[in-house]
Amino acid sequence: MIKPSTPDNESERLAALQRYAILDTPPETAFDDLVAIAGAICATPMSTVSLIDTDRQWFKGRRGIEAEQTPRDHAFCAHAILEPEKVMVVPDARDDARFSDNPLVTGNPNIRFYAGAPLVTPDGYALGTLCVLDDEPRELAPYQVRALEALSRQVSHLLELRRVSRELNHQLTERNWYEQQLKRYQQELEAQNADLTEQTRTDALTGLANRRAFNVALEQALQAGREVAVAVVDVDHFKVVNDVHGHATGDEVLRDVAGVLRATGAASGLVARYGGEEFVWLIYDRALADAALQCEYLRQAVAHATQTLAVTVSVGVAVAQDGDSAERLFARADQALYAAKRGGRNRVVASED
């Protein structure tokens, strides 16, 4: 027996075989059908799709042969791939020095006749063969050789289609994974953006809306033509609180006042911390007298409900007039606040302008 030599491009050929990811896969009807057709056309009891691995011959499809694989050194197909451009025909293996004492000839399955058409990839690598075998010596007619060649091309096409399909499925799976990751990242980003947006509109100390959120809400209300009032609320003598009791206590006082403002005013408008000890209240759908009355309730609530220290507030309130801008309306409420302070603090002054 003459062992088959190794193709010059063996490492590249094996790499190509691995790309097809077909070794040791379950039987597939498409390959079994081509094996059966080849055996029928050539009138042989045995036929296979044989793939030549590093040290074995593995059958993707087989008919009339029990073994799933054989050693490469015993494989007729390992000789056939050395000349990928033609069908290798062995009329009688006992008369061929390469195979006369081959275990597959001297023992089961007692091969006498062999014909193998190489399975060649688009880039020219012979991976194995489509072969037909018999336990009796014989020859193939020219049409049978041509049919075997044609069927081997079909097996090669099937291998290629299988590879492409597998790679496409892999790409689709990866794409789906990346799309899921992208969706998750997008959701996380949206959540972070929402948090950032909330942070840019919320006062960190009191949890109330901040100046930016108030200005946006006031602009929107004026553009919509709603009847609105603006009340500016200032904690009386807050500098003294900080100087005497410290800034930590001052912060607690601001949180107390914010809590009263939230409880008193949130139902009828937007309460915000405008800066320092100054708060603002955007009151919806109230005439000036009603808005001033609401502010009076607020003033009394602060005087009685603050817990850290007993503090009072001064309030200036103004109602939007035709053609008022946000700046003009706020300025009139601010002027009313200063009038409340000049008048002795702890009071509400409504702007009549």
C-alpha cells in the first residue's frame, strides 16, 4: 500500500475545510440524496461524500458503508484530491500498487472498484470527493464519469451554500445581538438624559423646580394665553439666620420653607426656588385678589409650620396683563416684594400696575 502524499497547499486546504464547519455534523438529506443519485447513475452499491481531514477521512453522506470515518492513510479519496481537476478511477484495486494491500481492500468493505470526483471550492481547494465504490472490478462509461463530475460540482455548490447560509445566520445573530445592545444602551442613555434633564430643572437643596424650569413654564403659560400670576417669596432676615446659626441651619430653614410652599402651592401652580432665599410661585387661573389671598395663606403657613427656626416670608404678587412679557411680569412681582419689605416684612403686597 502506498500512503497518499500531502498536497502542497495542505495548510490552506485544511483551513478552507474548517471554514465550512461541516465535519462531524449530523446527516443532511441534501447530501444523502446526491450520494444516492451518484450510486444509481453509476450502478454501484456504495457511494459517499468524503471529506479529507488532517488524519482521517470523514463521510458527510454515505450509502452501503457502515463506518462514519476511516484513517486518511487508507482513504482512496486522499489520493484523488492530489489531482483536483479530474476524476480518479481505479478499475481493480487489487491491481493497483497504491491499494492492493489496503485494509479497505483486503477487509471490509472489500473495495475493488473506485471512482472519485474531487469537491473543489471556488478558490481551488480540494476538500474531498464524491465517490462511488463497488466490491467487484468494473469500468465507468463516459456518460457516468461526466455525471459524477456534474454531481460533484453540485456537492461543492451545496457546501458553499451551506457555508454562506451559516455565515449569514451568524451575521444576523450578531446583528440582532448588537441591535439589542444598542437598544439597551439607547434606553440607558435616554434614562440618563432624563435624569440630567430633571437635574437641570430641579434645585438640588430643596427638590423644588429651579429658575430654569420656572422660566420655561412661565413662557409657555404666557404663550398659551393663560391667566397667570407670579408671586415672589423671600425669607425675611435670612442673612441673620446664616450668620447666627450657620449655613447648615440656613439650609434646613430653606428646606422647611420649600416643604410648606410645596404643600400649599403645588396644587394650583408651580413652586420653584429662584435663588438664595428667594422662591417663586407661578399661580394658574387666578385673578389678582385670589392670587393675593393664596399668597396670604402661604405666608401664614410659613410662619406657623417651619420647624428648624421660626421664620417669616415677604411676598410680592402680580397678574399678567395683555402684552406682558415674562420679564415684565416678574419685574412687577419683584417690585411688589420690595414694597412688602419696605413695609415691614412678613406681609403680602399685590402689584396694581
